[in-house]
Amino acid sequence: MVLGGSKQQRFDLIVSFSDDPIGRLQTDGQQKESPMSRIAYILNGPNLNLLGKRQPAIYGHETLADVEADCGRVAQELSLEIKFHQSNAEYQIIDWIHEAREHASGIVINPAAFTHTSVAILDALNTCEFPIIEVHISNVHRREAFRHHSYVSLVASGVIAGFGTQGYQLALHRLARLIDEAKK
Ligand code: DQA
């Protein structure tokens, strides 16, 4: 269980359970391939449903459907199965994180404004024993001071910000690498 651990502790835990990250070893010691071993949840927070229409000078012209299609293509190359979701409701994102902790091997999350406010999303992510990559389309560090703090970064394996919607694809590449490393 990773509850409120530091980043270093979290990393150690990921490495230490990599012998059997999601129950791939059967009781007789034989290796079995978990059917869930390459599922990645891609979660998007509030207002990202308006991507393409919303402040295009900051967030670009691509829609969330375009992002989902791009992620689908990259996921195929990486042999990942993705579950792509967006919600404006904090509880819904938490429920998806709970679902992911049972079925997935990693999360890519753009929590949008919840990044800067949500202890509840941090707490939910802290129940997950797999890699989490935080994505921001814009370079939040070049923007208002309130965007410089992220609760989610406390639990994220890494953060990608300022690469536009390409950040999601970069995050999937990193996630696939971390999933592969956890299997070794
Ligand atoms: C964002 C950055 C957040 O500060 C903002 O509230 C968003 C989007 C991004 O992708 O750049 O809604 O997460």
C-alpha cells in the first residue's frame, strides 16, 4: 500500500513489488500474463471537454476527440489498451481512479484545475500501486502563480507540461516503459 509516502518511498515500492506487480505469478510459481497488464487510464479534468474551443492561444486547436484518437494510435504502437475519460466532476475522476487501481497498470492524468486544488484526487491516486504520469497541455510554470503548485505531482512518477496535446503521447511512451520495467 502506498499511502502518503514520499516520492522516493513510492519509487522504492514500485520497484520492490515489480517481482509480481499485478499478480502475474501463479501459486505454482508459473508465470501467467495478466489480461489487465497493459491497461492505461487517461483521465481528463474540468473544461477539457472544450479543448479546441477554449482559449486556443493557450491550449491549441485540437479537440479532446483528436487527443483521444492520437492516444489510440500511440497506444496501439505500444500495445497498450486505453480507457480515455473526461469529467467536470471531481467525484467522477476519483471513481475512475478507483476503477483503474483494480484493473489498470498505470494512469495518465491531466487533472486540469483540480491539479491545484484537489487533495481528494491526490488521496485517490495515493491508493494506486502503479505509475502515474501528470500531463498539462500548457506550461503551467509560465502562467499564474496559483498554477505552479500541483497536489498531483506529490504522487506522479513524472510531469509533462508545455508540449501541447503531444504531451499525452509522450506520457504514454513513458508509461509503457515503466510498465515494461515493472515486469522485469
Ligand atoms: C491545464 C493547466 C491547468 O492549470 C488548467 O486549469 C487547465 C488545463 C493544462 O492542461 O495546461 O484546465 O491542466
